[in-house]
Amino acid sequence: MKTPVRLTTPLTDKDIENLKAGDNVLIDGVLITARDAAHKRLVEEMDRGKTLPLELSGQVIYYVGPSPARPGRPIGSAGPTTSYRMDAYATRLMEEGIKGMIGKGKRSPAVIEAMKKYKCVYFAAVGGAGALLAKKITASEIVAYEDLGPEAIRKLTVKDFPVIVINDIFGGDAYIMGVDRFKA
Amino acid sequence: MRQIDKQTIVHAVKNLCIEANYNLKEDLTSALRMAREREKSEIGREVLGQLLENAEIARKDLYPLCQDTGVAVFFIEMGQEVSVTGGGLYDAINQGVREGYSEGFLRKSIVVHPLKRVNTGDNTPAIIHLEIVPGDKIKIDFMAKGGGCENMSGLTILTPAAGIAGIKEFVIKRVKEAGSNPCPPIIVGVGMGGNFEKAAILSKKALLRPIGTRSNDPDVARLEEEILDEINRLGIGPQGLGGSVTALSVQIEVFPCHIASLPVAVNIECHSHRHAEVIL
């Protein structure tokens, strides 16, 4: 395994320019959670010209709907959900300045093109490793859309949160590279 | 006629929901360990190691194996010589789900209407498949079925002329298109025969067999092996990052069908295959 790249959020264009598909990355700092319903509402608010409930510039969005926290814990199980469902909204969030997205599974060609344009990378966390990933989250706070329950927007504070760069801004795609190497 | 109190079922269902979401069954951990042995990709082996570690953390530190604790799916075999007292069977199951998902700190993932999409708040209603069988027992099989893998499933009705080649092509195409989405290494449930709805139910029921067991029908068992081999040559690998283990098992259930039809359903299951059963 390659030595992991360490990143602290919020991310800058320079951080993004240094990342290549297949890089292992450990993230420190804050991740913003949002999945289907939160994305839909964020984009609807933008369409109506409203001010968003949080600043998105430089942020990394984590596609996750955690399970409820046990008493005394910041969070329950918290692995990534499948990303393509957010493809319809992702470009709008990139226009607002997000620099990273964490999920699992492939993205649409349009989203991959937008990532190059807006300098944003797509990371994958290990799907179905929600217990292991929960241990990397030290704090969680609901910051918007509490009525959405597991789909509310949270700020997660993370330490050594492990992800892999899937799509970089140079056209690299770790899924395509991986399959090409092992297809028989 | 034997009688079972509703509350006995509520309690049993509650325990099944919690058990399945925290304890990965031995057949699956052993399949993951074997997969790690034969996986050719370094990152693939690393991922499989993390999945085994995840199962350890879930069990010891009480975190659900996955945050998507699923739709509560039940396959129930109800003996015709047993009756439920004190309330209805379906109410008992839904009450058990309500209690299990609340007390087990499991995520509530059901919306009340496919278009209105407001969360029901207690993970009910469950999806219940009921079969009446001889005897005086109730067998309850519970599966926590995640959304990510369920979304990658599919059904077709082939012509009889399409035969084995057509079946293979359809199943493998589903897995290839699903790629990294359903959290590989996956388990592939296939329902073959019956009709439109029967094939779909069989494809889910096929997942309840212990992982890696083959069909009793030697021709079907051979087809399971052949499809598994072809899937594992796609190169998708653990988490879709490339590798030689894309599926842990292909499991086919069959049923007689119409002279005109060859229904085939594929139900894809993620590596976090959570199910538990009890006989009351």
C-alpha cells in the first residue's frame, strides 16, 4: 500500500491538484453529511434564491445517513451510501465551491466533467464498514434540516478518516483502472 | 391446535432484528476470510481485511455492521396447526421491528409513500412473505436488506430458446452494470422459473441459503459455479477497486414455469449479508 496522503479540511485548489486516482487519503477536520433528501432540498433552496443554511466553499460532502448514536457516543454506524443518486445535484454543489465528495460507486460522465471544471475530487470510503468508520468520527452536530431524520445535514469532526481517490481532476478513475488490471 | 401468543412473536422478531445487524454470521465471515486468501489485488485484500475488522468492531463495540440497517424482510413458514393468539401475525411482526429498530439503535429507512417520501419513523412496515406449511411451528427468517444493493437488482422474462446462454448473459450483465455500487464482493441470488413475481421472490429467498452452498439439482449447481466463475473474471473486485473476488457466491432457486416463459430475477446482496432465523 502507498503511504497515505494527509489532508485537513476545508480543502483548497492546491490540495485537489495534488491528488491522483488511487491515492489513499486520511482526512482530518470537518465533513458535511448530505444524502438524497438533503441534496434535493439544498438545490431547491438555491433555485429559489435563498441563502443556504451553511457555507459550502472548500467543504467535503460525505454521502451518509448514520444509524442513531448510543448514549455517550457521537454517532452510530456511518459508512458511505451509493453516490450516483446524488449525480443529479452534485454539479450545483460544485458551483457553490465544494472541493470533495465521499461516497461509493461510480459517477456520471457529467459529474466527472464538472469535477475537472470546478476542481473537486471524488473519494470512496469502504461501503459496509460503517462500524469501523464510526470510530474515526469524534463529534457530530446537526446543522440543518433536522426534520429529515437520518438524512439531516450534520457536521462530523473526523480524525484519520480513510478514503481513496476515485476521480481526480485529470481524468483518472480508480474504478476503471482497477477493473482493467484484473479483468480476465 | 397449538397456540402462540402474539407477544412471543414480537419478542422473537425484536431479537432477530438486533442479532442480524450486529453479528455477521459465520458462513459469511468464513467466506470473507477465504476471499482474502485468494484475492489477487493488494487493495482488494486490504478491503476484505477491513470488512472482517468491521465485523469485529460491530460485535464487540455494538455498532451496527452497516448504517443502512435495511428494509426488514421476512420469510415466514407457518405451520397449519398453529395459531397466533392475542393479536395478528403481521401486527406482531411489525411491532417486533418497531421495538428492535428502536432498542437496537438501528436506522429507520422506510418512507411512507414512494413519492411523498416522509420517514415512517420506526422502520415499518416490514415486507412479509408468508407460506403455510405442514406442522405446528412458525419459522421466521429475517433479512435486513440494504438499499444500495437492492437498487442493482433486475428481472426479465426470456424466451425458452434463450436457455442457459440467455440466463448467464442477463445475470452477468446486471453484475457488470452494478459495478462498484452494491458493495462488492456481492452475493447473487437468482430466481429462475415461476412467473414474474415468483422469480423475484425466489431470487431473494436464494440469499437465505448458507453462503457458498450449491443447489441440490446438479445442473443448477453447475450453472451457479459457471456464473460465479464468469463474474469473478469481470475484474470488479472488492469495492469495485479491481480484483479477482467480485462475488462470494451465486445461489439459484428454481420453480416450474409456463411453456412460453423463462423468467429470471437477480437479487443482488452486499457483502454485509445480515439475516437471522428462529423457529417458534
